[in-house]
Amino acid sequence: MSDHAGLTHIDPLGRARMVDVTPKEATHRRALARAKVFMKPETTGKVAANAVTKGDVLGAARIAGIQAAKRTADLIPLCHPLLVGAVTINFTLGENFVEVESQVETVDRTGVEMEALTACAVAALTIYDMCKSADRSMVIGEMALWEKTGGRSGQWRRPPGELAMPLVNTPIGSIADIDALIDSGGSEEE
């Protein structure tokens, strides 16, 4: 049997378990997450003009994100069900992307980071679904937790510009090519 010290979701026998949060005090908690759906500029224009054939892209994505936040514990196996107090989904349109921002709040014994991330992911997937007939080249990326408050660990905020290098969807011939790409900071040019 291996040592599982420090792993909160593993019992002494190495089995998955849900952490006991009952002794904790309920506190106000908030989390903010963001993601981007990258698309052709023409597609972003259609979203902005509400001219996508399936209908109101942002309206459908907003409702999907809210619903997803409320159902997170049904999707993530060791996530505690909690009473979601508020969910806000906002969008920012760029030239070739739609940014999704979700904010989730509760007064409970555990945080709402997973709810905010799930809301963001499902809203982004809904944008993809609504726009796929116009643009099959869309990419969902840059999904990350940006801020959380409440609980024992207090406040955390991601510093601006601190996202990991996105994966490059480029055929790579060997491990040496991968290492060279990483060493170059993601740029394929020398």
C-alpha cells in the first residue's frame, strides 16, 4: 500500500472519497473564471449582429452556463453539491473570439471554483454548438480560474498575463521537435 499522506480525496486504503466539510463554517465564497472561443472574424460578426442561423448565441450560452453551474456536482465526481446563490455570465467580443466570463457566489462550506469553471466551459461549448454550421475551425481555449474569495485560504487572484502557453496544433515529427518548440516559447520560427 502506498503512502497517501496529504491527498485529501484518498482514504487510507487508497480509494477515492469525498472530503468531509461538515465541521467547516459556512462563509461567503466567490469564484471568477474565463474562457475564449476563437473563431473567424466573420463568425464573431454574426454573433455580434445576432445573425447566426440557430438563434441568439449569447442568450443560449448564458442560460447554459447558469444551468451548468447549478449541476456541477452531477458532473464532477468528488465535487460537493452546494447551494449556488448567484451566477453571472458575461461576454466580451473581440475581432476573432468571444470571451466568456462566469462568476459564481455562495454561502457554504466549500468553494465555487468548479462551478465557475463548469459554467464557463458549458457556455463556451454552447457558443461552439450554436456557431458550428458557420465555422467548424473554432477552438475553445484559455479556460482558467481568475479569482476566488472566501474560505480558509482567503483571496486569490491570477496575475495578468499569467496563462500557460497554449498547445500549438501543428504536426510535430519527434520529441526533439517538441523540445525545440518549447525552448522557442511556442514560436515555430528560429
